[in-house]
Amino acid sequence: MGFYLLSLSQFLSSILFLFHFQTTISSSNDSSPSHFCAHDQSVSLLQFKASFSINSSASSSCQHPKTESWKEGTDCCLWDGVTCELKTGVVTELNLACSLLYGTLHSNSTLFSLRHLRELDLSDNDFISSHISPQFGQFSNLTHLRLNFSGFAGQVPSEFSLLSKLVSLDLSANYYLSLEPLSFEKLAENLTQLRELRLSMVDMSLVAPDSLMNLSSS
């Protein structure tokens, strides 16, 4: 009888040990970054990188060529300037400020396939009078967008009004960029979460001063 009780006790102890071991392993896996950069995100970033050259004159106030760390076959979530959502591996933040990028930012750029972006900073590069693409309006999750001092030209697209989650928008110091009355009215009407709007050096000569009253009082 004593032998039976001892064996039963050992059996139960073994079961408890195995349960504890499995739980510990499971917990460890859940807490560690078990997901890497999604393949399509990596491809899009590398194609974006390939569409520009690195030019020492493209960034003036600071110089940090971040895309030089982007290498095929490595985890893009570890690349300089790239932040991912751990569980899915999609890119949520892209900070390429002062990256010496030189070239035209086209509407078919693979940048616009990064639909999960919440923050995008392309400031202080030289996009050599590229027009700001209406494709920016597809970034429906964006809360912060910085395109300042990057050589953009033409009109600010009205599609910016689709970025209803924007908290901060900086288009300043693009000396050949203009903001038309209709686009400004749409921005004022739809960007209700906006707390910071920088438009210095942007041509707003056609925007009536009283249009500023349409901005949210907050």
C-alpha cells in the first residue's frame, strides 16, 4: 500500500512538473519577438531604397544614411529607421530623416504599399521637386507625417484630407510647394485630430485669411 501511494505521488509530481515546464516555455515564446519582418514589407523597403541614390548634398542639417543598413536576407525590423509590429511583422514607423536620399518620389513607389504605417518621416532629403503623390492618402493609420525640407513642389494633394488620424503634419520649408484653397478647406474640415500643423514657406497666397477660422479650436 505504501509503495502504491509513493508511486502515485511520484506520478502526480511528474505531471505537475511537465505542466509547469510547458507553461514556462509557452510564456517565454509569447514574450519574445518570435515574428520577423513580413517578406512583402522587406521587398517593398528594398525596392524603395533602390529608387534613390545617396548624395551628400541631399541633407543639410544632419546626415545619417539609414538605408545603408538595409540588406537583403536580414530582418527588416532591425534596419535603421524601421519599426515593426511584433506579432505581424508589418512596418508601422519609418524614420528616414536626414538619410541623404536623392531622387524622384514617384506615385508608384513601393513606399505606398506599407499600408500599416502610423508614423512617417521623410524630412531633410532631396526629392528634387517631386510632386507629393495623392497616394499618401492611402496611409489611413498615419498619426505623424513629416515631409519638411525635402524639395517637394507643386500642390498639396487634397487626398491629405483622408488622413483623419493625423495628429502632426509638417510640410514646411518646401519652397515650391503650394496649398490651394479647396485643399486647405478639406484639411481644416476633416483632420479633426490635428494638433500640430507646420506650413512655413509653403505658398498659401490664394488661401483667404478667414479660412484659418475653420480650423478646430483645439
